[in-house]
Amino acid sequence: MRKTVVTLLSVLLVASMLLSACGGGGGKTFKIGLVTDVGRVNDRSFNQSAWEGAQQAAKELNAEAKYIETTDAKDYENNIKQFVDEGYDVIITVGFALGDATIKMAKANPKVKFIGVDQFQAETLPNLTGLVFHEDQSGYLAGVLAAYLTKSGTIAGVFGTDLVPPVVAFKEGYEAGAKSVRPDIKIISTYHPGEISQAFVDPEWGAATAKQAIDQGADVIFGAGGMTGNGALEEAATHSGVYCIGVDTDQWETVPGAHPCLVSSAMKLITPGVVELVKLAKEGKFPGGNYYGGAGLAPFHDFDSQIPANVKDALKKIDEGLKNGSIKTGYGQ
């Protein structure tokens, strides 16, 4: 009898060790991989928001998350393949530039779920979802805010490359929103002249371009271009009487150097969008095609008391109109 009990305990101990090795639930660890564009995961904007989504999803799902930072655009496909070869369940690729490589790898690996941030899908693949946003709408709200704030009648936008459709959407929405309030407003909009690999990692150019616009009378600067846009915000912060508006995420939390001027940010809610899609993948409910994340303005933070109640009311009504379709930005329409 004693020998039987000892044997049974040994079997239970081995079983417990095997379950522990498998994560305690009888299955392998769910793995989430993220590949950046040529920016970094700590860019305080686009890539960082996506990585924070991957980390949050991993925490909530008791999963594993890792990233690969791309330093050369030629490595997009190879970087994705590293995660495929390592058996990752979900691979997030960040940015329009990774679109072609993501589609190719999704077609070649139908069992892996792919999330393409800012990658609109013209063709629906069941294992690839483009996390996309109405950037024109949040840009429109930023333009309305800028038009109410300006005292000089001149505002500016410092943008990444026009090779990326979401950047164009931000710009077109910004200009349309401003003109809806002040049809005669002067808008100085400038795209980065370089390739995609340069356009979002050039804060020096962003700062110089913002300064040039301020010298021409602009007193509101919208910075929409990753680290390049951050440079514009931080430059604006050094000028008295100038407001600035961030992009993608609530940049009050990520660019403290812009606090002296940062009245709000034109957000696209990348982090919660990534979390939602990773969870759907884990639950076997992955949608495929395109999935629209939220968009809108960030809080005013320290500038809240400087924004008149009538402006806040106007922004709220316009936001509602954009969402229900009664107000159009004109972009892509």
C-alpha cells in the first residue's frame, strides 16, 4: 500500500512539472511579435503606441511579447520571418511601409495572424487585419482647434512624407477643419522632402521647419511625423505665445519638452486597437480585412482653463458630426 502511494505521488509530481513547463494550462505560451518601421519603439509616438499595445495584450493574456526594430527597409521581410520561424502566434507590423512585406508573409503563413498598423487592405485575407484610422477626422478637429486658438491668423503643419496616406489624411483634415472655422486663415503646410526611411526620424528638420513657420507668423504648430514631428513640437515650446498640437497618441504623456505649448494631440488610438485585435486572435475571432480604431482629440491638460466653453462645445458637436457622417472632411470623398 505504501509503495502504491509513493508511486502515485511520483506520477502526480511529474504531471505537475509538465503542466508548469507548458504554462500551467496544458498549451504553449501565446507569442506576440512586433516589427517596427525604421523608427524605434521608444519614438514617443507611433511605434511606441503599438508596442505598448503588444505589451498590454501580453500582460492581460499571460502571453509573451518581443519586438524587432528595423534599421534598414530592406530587412522588413526578414524581420517578420524571424518571428514566423520562432512560432509566434501574432505578428504586428507597424507602418504603411511594411504593407507589401506583411501581405507576402501572411499569404505564405496562413496559420499566423498578422496585424498591419496603418496598412489598409484592398484584398481581404483571413489571417491579416489592417488596423486603420480616420486620421482626417482627428486632423480636422486639430484644425478647428488651431483656428480658434490663432491670434495671428496663420497656422502651420510639419508633416512626415506624403508617400504615406495617413500623413496626407492628417494634413488634409487639418486644413479643412481650420478653414471651416476661418475660411481666410493662412496655413503653412510642409512635408518632409526625404524618403520614408528618413521622413519620420528627422527631429532637426522638424525643428527648423517649425521655426521657419513661426518666423512667418504662425502661432499654432501641428507636428505630425513621428520623431520629426516631435522636433517641431519641442521647437514651438521655445517660443512665447505659440501653441502646438501633437499626433497619434496623447503626446502630453510622451513629449514633456513640449508641455509649454502642447494644447492637445490629434490621436488615433493605436494601443487599444492593437490590444483588441490580439485578443480577437487569441479567441479565434480574428476579423481579417480592415479594422477601424478610434480617433479624436486628446485632453487639454494644463491648457484646459484656456479653452473657452464655446470652443469645447463646438469641438464636441463637430466630433459627433464626423462620427455620424453629417460632417465631411473632404478627404477621399
